[in-house]
Amino acid sequence: MWQHPQGCQFRAERKGSCIKVGDKECFFHPGFRLILHTKLANPHYKPEIQAQTTLINFTVTRDGLEDQLLAQVVNQERPDLEHLKSELTKQQNMFKIELKLLEDELLTRLSAAESNFLGDNVLVEKLETTKHTAAEIEMKVLEAKVNEVKINEAREHYRPVAVRASLLYFIMNDLNKINPMYQFSLKAFNVVFHKAVAMAEASEDVKSRVNTLIDCVTYSTFNYISRGLFERDKLTFTAQLAFQLLLMSKEIDMRELDFLLRFNIDHSYISPLDFLSNSAWSAIKVMSFTDEFRGLDRDIEGSPKRWKKMVESECPEKEMFPQEWKGKSSLQKLIMMRALRPDRMTYALRNFVEEKLGVNYTEGRKTEFAKSFRESGPASPVFFILSPGVDPLKDVESLGRKLGFTIDLGKLHNVSLGQGQEAVAEVAMEKAAKEGHWVILQNIHLVARWLGSLEKLLECCCEDSHPDYRVFMSAEPAPTPQEHIIPQGILENAIKITNEPPTGMHANLHAALDNFDQDILDQCSREQEFKTILFSLCYFHACVAERRKFGPQGWNRKYPFNTGDLTISVNVLYNYLEANAQVPWEDLRYLFGEIMYGGHITDDWDRRLCRTYLEEYMQPNQFDRKLALAPGFVVPSNLDYQGYHDFIDEMLPHESPVHYGLHPNAEIEFLTVTSDNLFHTLLELQSPDAVMGEGASQTLEEKVKAILDEVVEKLPEEYNMSDITSKTAERSPYILVCFQECERMNTLISEIRRSLKELDLGLKGELAISSEMEKLQTALFFDNVPDTWTKLAYPSIYSLAIWYNDVLQRCKELDSWTQDLSLPSVVWLSGLFNPQSFLTAVMQSLARKNEWPLDKVNLTVDVTKKFKEEFNQPAREGAYVYGLYVEGARWDTQAGVITEARLKELTPAMPVISVRAVPNDRQETRNIYECPLYKTKIRGPTYVWTFSLKTRERPAKWVLAGVALLLSV
């Protein structure tokens, strides 16, 4: 806070970029606000903007930050240079003042002189003195300029350090696009920068010293940022860091990077090779049109065996590419790998980062909490970003015991927020600031209204506080950026730390068992039953927790299963075994599956999955025979506590989706989705100007205009509803579905046309660009479907190009249906906005025809052996539908049952399905798997219907495998 001479008081709420007010210069951070309070000491002062409080936005340029960082590093490395530069500046200012005074005095005398001023001896002498002084000053100015050039040359040796640091800051500042929790301040970055410069190894040679400084600043910043990132985002950050550094040094081409990140592929090619999918071959064909990859398709077709060996390798990213393709650049190899094996891209990208930056950037070591604590201070609180099943505050309590800060000694105040605990927290913070105590504020996300007060309190308490005063906070990240509530000021000044649960079945099973000890194993009088069921429960807990990583195929929704669920379940197990002569299996399964773990579950299909796991892992005969929890892993016999840990190490097979009942394809799908999301995030982190590159043939606006024109050109006219409805007086359920689909398509087409027309006028300069138009422009540039279109469309996970082609295909299907309004031979169920309405229409039609009560009928499905092209007339009863895919298994057309999926065949297409309605009492119930049908791979909220599919295997196998039908893949 400082006082302007004219009576204006300024407070930098966020600090950064350079601004001058009067004769004062301040530094404010990008996008941060300066609060201007008018009035105060001078009542006559009238600012340009008459307001009690005015918010002014500032931005910082890379050049401005670079100069500031250069001054800092030179001041640390060569304080003599900075001192000389400062002295030179003072001298130059003094020279200017001296000349100005001489000029003013001369002008005064001249104006006062009479007509013959040559007779004024004093004036003539003054003129002569001024002339000599001016000549002397001019010589000194020239000398100062020569010295200034020398000083600047010496300072410029350190310019590369400032350039690197400036780039690192801007990379860091963009991370909030990934997660709003990732907020960092320039002030905090300056601290990291100063420490890195001070820590760097000394060297007499300036060039060597500069290189050491660059490496040290880069690695220190990397460590500072990494400890506050979730595991899933660490590779995104390191990849962005590598790409930006390589772009700056011109080691990679921006066009190639843009191709890798966008990967816009025309999916119309059919693969001639059994080891490449159609999408992989489509990517190869598109790449072959570019100069860098010309002839790639011919070489793969010409040497299929060599390429097959490489593509089907367990770790293809470690293999050499065949023929001359092994000589391509690392980035070009990444592009080829993304085409051939997209599921291995996270590993390939990690190898790329390791090759370019070094192994330190990929080994992923956890920073010790004590080290992070040493960097904290009264003004730098520690902020724990919470993950399900992890309590990071144990680290605080453990360190507190070593340093003498405990609750018993009255030096540690632990406040769990919520239920009116805000006042308690305020008192604790004020006391701790005075007396040098520690304060733990748990779950601050639960007190959204108090967070503004907390931000101010943190700022006030750190002023003139005891040096031992520390604040530790914890909060869960918001599910979406829109729900984020933690104030920017809290996050920016805090040292952020993430703690995540272990990954993999091996680590999870050990972690589950770590919640118990030998005493707990020995406490039950029915030792064998207790130990066996406890081990099964530990495996069940590890399964449900780690299954989350497989996305929607694992669980439809994410649930915060935690160790409390497991420990309470074991307590219940102990109580029930002690109270009953027989093991009450049904009661236990109900308590565990519907209450302890089921209490978190909100989706019916997830509840069925949880119930099925417990039926598989808790069976009445598991004491007599060895129950296999996974292939090759049986429940161990009566062991001691350490014996169970040893058994896991020796007997648990290598990590695989099979441990969770899933098909190995689930891992391929999970890795492919992960890598696609990673590249999409990386694309959005690139600045549009950088993506266009230097000397690009198109500007950003021109590229968007080209996409806009292409969309408008292909956009069909809206359906004339009065013409369509006048074609028939009949209003059957099928015809009503057709009308509804046309109306929905009209709404979507109308919005696309309106928004694009508006943006076109904005690009021409005929309309002011609004925030909505900016969002639309960004979406078109990054190949995303704009939000305003998505709201009126149907659930989809496609990029804009594929989505728009899908819309046009749906229009063609509606065109043919609306010609005579007769039901198509085979209905493209995936092409409907509301497939439920069509399936309901099938039930209504047959219920009316057969005079069945609608509430007593249900759909039944028969999977035919034919595909769409083989049908030329509609079904006699019900309807034929196509466009469905199965995930987690495949359909055996010959046997007419659901069966094990083929490796790498992730979502095989289903044959045409006959859908008809039958009374409930005629439904087939034996050897049936109740299979959910979803619109997209997101599953969950896109549920459509349940189809009963025939199976020879136990339905539980398909439940655990997460088998579902999908309308789009």
C-alpha cells in the first residue's frame, strides 16, 4: 500500500506488469487488478474516473517480464554492473538538470537585458560559461554512452536466462486452463527464480555459468510446479514444457507439432492390412499426402511383416521403425506412432520428453513434505489439493511432532471447517499469528461464503506476524471449472501440494491391508473365516478404487471410495461373526454393497456392478475350496499379517485389466482416450498466434473464416414442417417421431446458421465481436463443437469436423424418411436425437395392434445374422435397427450369443437388431445378460434402454467386464 502525492491511495491486490501513475512506477501481474480508491488526503483531487472503486485490468508482455528478470539476475550475478548502470542513470539525469538550469538562467538574463546586451559583461561571461559547461557535459554524456554500451553488452550475456525464465512463467501461468486450482503468482515465481540463481553451481566462465543458470532455473520451476499437479496432468505439463523449449530453440517445426496435436483425419479409408485398423490406415493415408511422410502407405503395404512386428510389439515406442523411417526426427516418429498405436502415446511422449530434457523430468519422484515446508512462511501457506482416499494432513502432524508443534502443547490448531467453524478458525489464526503457532484448516471448499474473508484474513495475519506462524489448508478440486470457488489470491500465494492414492492393484492391495495389523487379525474368535473374508474385502476395496482409472467402462460415475469404507466394513464383519453361529453372507453383502460402499453409488448399473463383485468375492463355499479372486490368484489360507503382504508380492500376477474382471481391451481404450485428451489439452495450451507460426499462409481470422465458409456451404436448408405434415393425415407413433426429429434438426440448423452469420459479420468488422462470438471463433479454430450448438444437439464426443459430417448424415437419413413418411427398412437408431422416443413408438405400435396394456409390455431384441444392406423392407412386427456397437465383448453371429472380445477390437459393430414388444410374462429370462444401451462412450447420463442379449456364460462375467451397447464410438 502506498500514498500517491496527489492523495490517491493504491493497493496492489494482484502484482505484476509495469504501470506509471504520476511519478511513481509499480509492477502488476497479468490480468490482475489494481484497486483505485479516490478521495483521501487531497479533497480537491479529481481523478479522470469518478468512482469510489475502479477496477483496472493490466497485461504483462513477455518482453517486459524478460527485462525485469534480466535486471534481477544481473543484480544477483553482477551487482557491480547494476550499480554502475544506476550511477550512470543518475549522472545522465544530473547532466540534464544542470543544462536545464543553465538554459533557464540564460533565458532569464536575456529577457531582462536591454537592447544592447553585448555591453552586459556578466551576461557575456555567463554565455561563455554556459558554452564551456555544455561542451563538458556533452563529452561526459558521450563517455557515459560508451560506458552504457559496455555495461549493456556485459548484461546481455545473461539475457538467455531471462528469456528462459520468462517462457517458464508464461507456461506456468497457462496451467489454469487445465484446472483452475493451478494458479501461480509472479511474486512466488520470483522467489523460485532467485533461489534457483543462488543455488546454481558457480563457474568462472560466463557462458558456462549462464548454461548452468538456465538448467537450474528450469528444473527448480519444474519441481515447484509439479508437486502441485495431479498425476494425470504432470505429463501434459512436461510435454508442454518440452515443446515450448524446442520451439524457442527452433528444433521442431510448428506445423508438424500442430499436426500431431490436432490429428485431423479423414476416416473414410478401409485398411488392406489385418494388423492396422481402419482409423490407423486412414491416418497413414492422410499423412502420405504430406512431403515428410510421402510414400509411407506404399512402404507399409510393401513390407507388411516388418511393420506388423513393430506395430504388434508390446512396447512399440521402444522399437526401431522399419526402412528409412527410422531416420526421421523424434517429433515425426511421434506422429507415426500416434497413427499406428494411439494407445501407446503417453509412453512415447514420456520417452520424447526424457530424450529432449533428461530423465529428471520424467522419473516422477515425490517431494518430501519437510522440503516443501522449508519453503513456506507466514505469507506462503501450504495448500493441499485433496484426492479421494488420501489424508495428507498426517504429514503435517508428523512433522509437527518432530518440531514441537502439537495439539497437546497448544501450538497446533486443527479446524475442520463446516457447521459454523469459521469463527473458531478466525480466532485460531489471529492467536497463531501472534504466538507463532500452526493452523490447519481442513476442507475449506465447504465454506464458500467465508472464502473471501479467509483471503483477507490470510493477508492481514501475515503482516508483522511471528516468524514460526504457518497455515496449512486443504480442499477438494471442483468437478468442473464452472464450480470452482477457491479465490485466486489464496491459490497464488500458497505452496500447492497434491497427494494421490497409489495406482495399480499391487499398490492398492498393499495399501488396503496396511489399514490393519496383526492384533486386528487375531481379535476374532472365528479366525479363519474372519481372515479369509477380510482379505477378500481388501481385494474388493482395491478393485472398486482402482477400477476408476478405466473411465466410464469402469464406473459410470466417479465415487469417493475411501479407507473408511473398508475399516468400517471390517468392524461390521467382526461384530457379525462374533454374534452369529453361521456366516450371514446375504446380510454382509447387503451391508457392504448397499450401505458402506453402496452409500456412495448413485447409478443403478454401478450398484449392480458393486453387488456382483461381492457375490463373486464373498461365497459360502470359499473356505472349502480355493476361491480365485483373479486368474492365478486365490484367497490365501490362514496366514499372519506379514504373510499376507508376502503372499501379494509373490502370487499377484502382473498388472492387467483382468484383475478387475475387465477385458485387456479396456486398457487399450483407457490409454487411447487418455492420450487423445492429453493432445487436445496440449493443443488448447498453444496460443493461436504460435499455432499459426511465423510466415504462415493464413492468419487466425482467415483460418476461422475458411472453416466458417465450409460449414455454411454444406449446411442444408431447414425442413418445411407444413409441407411434411401435410403429406399424411395419419399420426402414428413412428410418424410423430419423424416430425419431432425434423423439428429438433431445424432448431440446430437455425442456430448454426445464425451464429455463423453473426461471426462472419464480426470478422468483416461490421459487428462488434462479443464474448459469445469469441468463444465460437476459438471453438472453430481448435476443432471443438461450440457450446451453443452442443446444447441443441445430441450427446457426442466427436471433434467438430467429424461431428458436422455426422449431422449431415443424419439430415440425409431424415430426407429419405420424410419423402413418403413410411418407416425405413432399417432404422439408423444412432442417427436420432431421441432414440428412446423411437423405441417407445415400437412398444406403442405393437401394444395398440395387439390391444395390450402399455404398462404390461416391454421390448425384446433378436440379433439377426445380417447387416443393413441385406434388408429391403421393414419388419412385419416392430422394427429393424442398426448403428449399434458393443464394448467389452463381441457378438458371435453364428452362435447368436455374446462372447469374449478379440484383442484390439474395441467396439465391434452389431448386426441389424430386430426390436419388438412382447408382454412381460413372455419375456425370456434364462441365459440372458441385461445389457445397457448408451448414446456415447461417456455412458452415465447418456443411457437409452436395456436390451436382453443371449449368453452362454454367467451374466456376472459381462457385468464385471462392463459390457454395454453404444450408439456412437
